[in-house]
Amino acid sequence: MKDNGQADKAERKKCEHLLAFLRDLNRCRDLDSLAQAILEHAIALVPQAQSGSFLVLNEEEGVFEYRAAVGWDLARLSRIKIPKDCIVQRK
């Protein structure tokens, strides 16, 4: 069981991470940089995660497009369009 000092330190660390995340989001000026910031923070939170990607629905074309990536070549991924009908949706 953690003592109060350890619990306070863990809680402070969570708050510092949240503050850093919010600061990064506040610096984002477009969808791509926002997606990249969210993805990087998400990967940092998942133990053993080394890569990931962020898809956004392009409503006009009806396809999902890669807008951010870590551990993958975004230039190559951005050429791939995934029809929204191909994405599994669970209700």
C-alpha cells in the first residue's frame, strides 16, 4: 500500500502529465498537429506501445484518411484512403 507521500507524488505526476498534454494541445493550430499531439501522448500512456496512427473521417469523400503517425511513414500512409464502409462499427 502506498503511503500518503507516494500517493501525493503519483497524483502530482499525473497532473504534470495532464498539464503538459493540455499545453501541447493549446499549441496546435491545425488538425494534423492536433492529431499528432494526441497520438504521441496516447502512445506515451500505453506501456510497451511503440507505434500508432490517427485516422480522420473525410465526410465529403466518405473515406478515412491517415493524419498522424508514430513509428510509420506518414507520407506513405497518407496516400491510403479507407472507405468508411470498411471500418467495423459496433453499437
